[in-house]
Amino acid sequence: MDGLAALLDGPRARGAFLLRCLMDPPWSVRLQDEAPLSLTAVVRGGMWVVPDDAAPFHVGAGDLLVATGPEPWTIADEVDTPVQAVIHPGQHCTTPEGRSLEEEMHQGVRSWGNSSTGEAVLLTGAYLLEGEVSRRLLRALPRFVVLGEADLDSPLLPLLAHEIGRDEPGQQAVLDRLLDLLLIAVLRAWFARPEADPPAWYAGQSDPVVGPALRLLQHHPEHPWSVAELATAGGVSRAAFARRFADVVGEPPMAFLTGWRLALAADLLREPDVTLAAVARRVGYSTPFALSAAFKRLYGVSPREHRAEPA
């Protein structure tokens, strides 16, 4: 699998939080739910984004906002509108004084707000991406990313807007997959922009020498790769390949492979029914002991301790 596919393979959306927000002014919502990543699409109207440690900025109709990191932030109709609702971990909603707003703001299936129609209509999705592969990619994103409708060029947002209010059998699974697909579309669009700073291993996918080798490593981490094999895939000598790979990706091919295998292992260890032996086989280690030793060298904890940690 390539880097984007690996992002959502394993700790992908399962019962993700998805909501249509219907707001009439004045309104202001404090987001302190600690979600590592959220997506908010403005269907109608607009909103001000007010970070705690940066200048406010406006997001208009047709735009999509991606926010990363657990730090709190605020959205509002105007920058100086006082906070009226606070979203806590678990998507529990209260007033700033702590009074529950769950029933008061309920507007139907996956709909919430201070209005039944809303001068501002937002679609928001938030979910935890808790694996090491996810963090490798999310580290390349800034705190906030704004994409316009033309930037995204995808039918997914209208489809999500249509599906989010439906209450059919299997609807949560449909919404989970739509959110995953939307995230991939957003990442593709963002990394294609000149101001983006994609990870070297992502940019290396398009390199004629390094790209084929990266795809082999990412699709088949279980194979006992050698630099000679990878050089053959790139059509160059072993020495030329090793130099080119290090220049493009920023580390030698075998170092990249080790990091990739262990990142995948960290994800797989979050699955409660997968044994350590099975994880070792899937990521290219001959024994659970070999995987454990490498894992502890990189992460400072054993696979067992990593599995026991809160996600």
C-alpha cells in the first residue's frame, strides 16, 4: 500500500463523529474535544476560525477546513461573539458554565444547532487517527488547512451532505467510508499545492528511480528486501540507487524500511485480536522476539507495553 492508503488502513474511521450544524447569528462554539483531526465544510454562510495562538481567519461557503492537533479553538459568526457552547471530549456539549445543551441544540438526525434551518450550515466530521502511520503523515500538515471548492474538485462533499441526515440500515458504515475518502481527497489536493510541504517519502513516489522502490517497500513490507533488488526496480546500479534514495527520502532505503515496518506494527498492535507473531510476519520480522527488540529500540517501549497504552 502507498502512504495515503496506509493512513487509513487499520485505524480508519469506525463510528466517526459526523454532524450537520445549523446556526443563526450570533453564535460561537468552543471546540475542546481533543480530536487529532477534524474536517468542516461550509455549505452555506461562513464562519470565523479563532485559534488561541494565531490570528483569526474567515472560511466561506464552499470551503473545507481541516484542523489537526488536540489544542482547543473556536468557530463563530464574528470574531468577538462570546462563546455560547463548548464541545468536550466524547462530543459532549455544554454552555461555558457547564449546563448540558444536548437536548436544546438537537435538530434531528445528526443535526445540531440553534436553528432548524441555519443561516450558516456546516458539515463536520471528527475522528481519531491513532496509529504511527497516521502520525507520520499528519505531522506534514499545518494546524489548519483551507481548501476551496475548486481545489478539492470532488463529488464527495455533496454526497456527504446528502447522506449525513439519512437514517438507513448501515448508515454509519457509509458515513465512515465517505469521511475516509474525503480525507484522502483533501490530502491529495493539499500536497499538490505549491505551499504544501509533503513528506519526502510522499514526494518520492513520483521520482522515476525512487518511486518504484517506495511502492515495493510500502506494498510488501514482509519481503526480505535488499538494496540490490530495489536498485533493479529503479533501473540503476546499487550505489546510484542508494545515493538517490537517500537524497530524495532523506534516509537510506533500509532505514526507511525499518521505520515503515515498525510504524505498521504499531498500528497492527492496536488490533486486540492480532497476535504479536502475526504482526511480526506481516511486517517482515522472522520472530516476535526480533520485532520486539526492534520496536523497543525505536519507540522505547515493548510491543506489549505499546498495546496496553491508551490509544
